[in-house]
Amino acid sequence: MKAGDKMSEKTTKKTTILALDLGGSKMLSALVDVSESADGGRSTKLRGVARRALTQDAGRDGVWAAILDATAETFGKTGESWDAVDSIGATIPGVADPKRGYWVYAPFSGIADFPLADELRAQFGKPVFADNDVNACAWADKVFGVCQDVDNFVWITISNGIGGGLVLDGKVYAGKFSGAAEIGHFNVVENGGALCGCGNRGCLEATAAGPGIARRYRELVKDVFDGIDAASSGLRADWLRYLESTNANANAGLALAQSATAASIADEARRGNPLAVEVYNATGRYVGRAASYAANLVNPEKIVIGGGVAGSFDLFYPALWETFERCLFKATNKALTVEKTGLGYEAGLMGAASLAFAPYC
């Protein structure tokens, strides 16, 4: 039974978890109720979701203040007390040590050596489980989602950054130094490409994460506006016709591109903007190439795509699949599928809950 399904069997046990999803720019707090039936079926319910913004320079104190504030809102919304909570699960952006519950290092914020689990345990007096956010999301799809019957899969998140999680033989595989499945740093642009936060050029993260999508759209619009490169393919004429249909001109299109986001570009693609369509096609090609590298290496049963950009899965999936199939070693990957997670926007919260509900450390 998948997360969110109604249960026909009589419920025999309910577990309530405080889930904390810490990200680069935000954090979410919620209570997650997991109900289990006598035959092992499960359903989940999120309650009291609270959101707080996190700035790049928030530091430990800023993160801790956001946790306390959001948690208070969650309890206020639900009317629950700590007596209702069995345990706490937390996701950590960046490198984590799940055995100690340590936030080892986050490149975006610079936070390092933060004993998050210890501090949560001392503050709230509950068992605490914490791990890297993408590993947690992968585990959530194993515990609650589309991979309950799958023991070998790759989980890719595409948001402000790109990360990966591996479940092999039914267990999360983190690697010797907690660096496994760094899919965001697969090189997908040879001989250059955008500079990545890791210091290399041409990484999938720098190219196909949300900021990379926005940058490539700005660059393509400028090229077409200036009449170079892409203009020869007919994109300029198509773009001008699209703008005319919206009562805009090239100058307006260029100006709007400067503030475009991955989400607004997706909206443009769905309205028929040919440059937005091309950017999402290219995104699919980049992600498909990286996914094929992962598939050829670990021979999984599934590849699951999550993260905010997964909301545009329909736009980039056709190009993803075409590239993926072309680069895949098909002899050993005949039944492999690529699909969107069913955990939705709350995947991080479900990931945090899964860490506490079915601990692997």
C-alpha cells in the first residue's frame, strides 16, 4: 500500500514523528502520522506543516531559531503536545554522518560539524534520526512510496542543486566517506560549461538545476535576440511569433528573461514559448545522460526523479528518455524505468519521517 492510500484493514498501530526538512533556502516542520495495519499495510498523514526561510548566512544560530519557531507553529496548528511524538527525523543538506546525526558540511551555507541530533535530543528529549536529505528521500520512497517492492534504485533530486541517493540490496548506500551518488557532479558538458560550486565546470548541477535552467534560458534569449547561433535554426522567428501572440515584442521578451526562474520558464514552455521548450528539452538531455551513467554503473531496477524541478517532469522527460536510452547499456537494463517520485513537494518531510520510522543507522 502506497503513502496516502486509505486502508481497508483495521489499524493496529500509529506512530507520530516530528519531521524536520532542512534545506539550503528553507526548512519545513510537520507531524507525520504513520498507521500500520495488521497485514503490514501503511498510510501516512502530514499535519501542521510550517515553513521558514533560511538565508545563506543563517549559520547554526539561524537554523536553530528557525527549527524552534517552525516546530512551535506545527504544535500550535495541530493542537498536539510533545507527549504525542514518538521520535524526530531530520534531513540535512550536504554531507551528513547518520550514525552520529552530524551535519558534517554544507557548501551552500558553510555550516560544518553541527551535532544536530544531539542538540535536538537535548532540547526535546526524544530519539532523533538524521541523514543527508537525498538519502532520506530515497529511503522514503522505499519505506512509503513507489519503491516499496524495489531493492535497487537511484533517487535523483533536481532543485536549487542536484543530488543523488542509492538504495542497494534494500539498504541506503552512502559510500566510504558519505559521498556516494553525487550525481550533480557528473560532467555533462565537455570542454567547458558553467562553473559549478564544487570548482569544476560542466557539472549537471551547474547546468540542469533550477539556477542553471534560468541561466541557460537567459543566454538563449540573448543569443536569439542578438541574432547569433540559435537564430539560424529558426528559433528567432518562432520566438517572435510567440511574443506577438502575447502582445509583446523582442525587447519585452529579453527584459522578462532577466528575472525568469525555472518555474516561470516551465510556465512559458507550457504556453508554447519555443525558447522555454528548447531549454527544458536540453535539461532532459543533460539529466538523461547523467542518469545513464548511474544506471550503467549500479544496474538498478528504477531511477526516481524528485525535487522542485520534478514538477516540470512532463516537459523534460521525453528528451531525458531519448538520451537515456541512447546512452544506456541495454543488455542488462531491459526492465529499467525512470519515473517521478510520488512523494510530492513534501518528499523531504517524508524522508525525515522515514529515517525515524525505519532507522538504518
